[in-house]
Amino acid sequence: MRALVTGANGHIGCHVVRAALDSGMSPVAFIREKADRRGLAGLDVEVRTGDILDAGSVTRAMAGTELVFHVAAAHRNFAVNPDDIVRPAVEGTKNVLEAARAAGVRRVVYASTAATVGLTADPARALTEDDFVETAEAPYMRGKIEAEKAARAAADLDVVIVNPSGVFGPRDYRITPASRAIVGALQGDPVFLHLCVTDVRDVASAHVLAATKGQKGRRYIATGDALAPKETAALFAKLGGVKPPTFTPPRFLANFLAGRMEKKAALEGGDAGLTRAMVKDALGRHLVYDSSRARTELGATFRPAEQVLKDTFRWLVFIGALSPKAAAKVNRALGAAAAPDPDWTK
């Protein structure tokens, strides 16, 4: 089966390509012309170039395919113009759905996020696919909420939705917001959210399982172990040689720090680890989800949190994402186990 993978060079996308290959599919990688292709290094796959905001290029890329994994999105926390994050999610998804409709594609697997399920005020109450959030301040969340609504509304298409959260692991060349949070915690930032720790390779496998076993119109949360802040800090101490603080900053301080990060990102053209919109959406809430449906209906499996974090730390050391001091601590904590996998490339 020929399967188009949008955003195929990204952190999740490049692993979806690999999972599709492993399952016997013939993936077609859809990426932008000047995209960083390191995530696809060593893979014998067809590459088609274009942009999800260019409807014509999406239509051309979909020619001859039977299945679409729509993974592409502007995965970042901050942009001077928030529409630079929202528009690719919403308009890009609509372009993919319309092209799939015109091409007679058999199924679309849409990579959403568990943030569209919501955030829970009570970490003891894990959210399920029956939970929804209707609005958010952060542009990434707003875009994903509206994009998922468009996917669910496409009743004439066979659409299955995957909702991952806390996605970590190797081959994150760009340093996505999740990996950036790991870098921050290894360098002394506090951890104060209950969250699920999920390996990117398991998320990719869940997408392929959704393509073959998922029910039309159904959402599948793809998340690993849920950890309390103290549990996360303990694993950081064991695997990374540093135990981050676990206090929750007061709202005024979080907003102050977020404002400084936004200003720095605007001046340097980068991303912000925290924004005031994120503070409004998430402070006092938690990213805790129940992945029972994906486990039972799809047969999805998820690595233990310790393994996920270990491999993430190793990757961040390998690509030089950590400060020399933090990298030295990880190497001391892991010893020989800090060595990179033989197929990792820079």
C-alpha cells in the first residue's frame, strides 16, 4: 500500500515513515523543498516536495496513494504572528482532506494532539477520548483544535485520529517543544506538571496500527506512563545526574518569565519554551491521559518512562543539544549506556 506521509522529515513524521516501512507499506515522504532531510537519512523512500498550504502541491503529492498519514504542522509555541502556527494546522489540514477526497484515498490518519482532549485539573482523573476542549489561548493548541474539528467533520472520508502527548525520543533534530522542556529540566528548570512520557517510536507505530485497525471517525490517545513531578525528577536524577526542582511557580512569576522568553524569541526568531498563552491554558492543569482504547483496540504498546527518558537524554547528548555541564552529568549517570545507537546520524 502506497501511503503519503506529510511532514515526513519531522520528529513524528520520520518515525511514521519508518513504521510504515516496517509494516510492509510503501511510504511517500511529502516535505517542503528546503526542508531538513536528516530524519529521512538512510531510507529508501520516494520524496515529493510541496507545502500543505499549497493545495495544488498536496493534490499532486497524493497521486497514486491509497492512504495518508497527515502529520505536518507548525510545531512550536511562539510566533510573532500566531497565524503562522494556526494557519498551517487548519488550512493545511483542510487542503489534505480535500485532496484525499478528490483522489479517492481509502483512509486518512490525522496526527492530532491530546491537548485537543484537554488538560485535567485533577491528575488522578486521566482524560479519555470522550473529553474535548473547545478553545485555547496558545496558537498551537488553537490550530490543532480547529484542525481536528475539520477532520471529524469530514464524514464522507474514512478518517482516524491519533492524539499523542509528551512525545520524546531520538531523531528530534529541530528540538521540538517537548524536547526543549527536557533540555531545560536537565539544566535546572523546574518540573511541575503531571504528564505522560511517550516514545516517538511508539507514537509512530500507533499511527500505522490506526491505519490498519482503527475505526472510522474514532480518536485514539497514544500516551505512555503518567508521571507525577516528583517521579519525573527522580528519573532525571537517576538517568541524568540532576534532580530538577518540583515547585509550581506562582502565576505572576510564570507570566513574567514567559514574557521574557517571548521577547527573546521575537528578537532572535526562535521559539519560546513558555508563553503567557501557555500559562493561561496549562498552569494548574496536567497532561494525564488514558490510552486504554489504543492499547485494546489497536494493540498499541508503549515503552516504560525510564526507557523513554534514557533514550531521549542519549539523543540530546549525541546532537549536542545540552550544555557541556549537563551533558557531562548525563554521561556520568549513564556510563557506557550513554553511547548512541549505531544508526543515529547528525
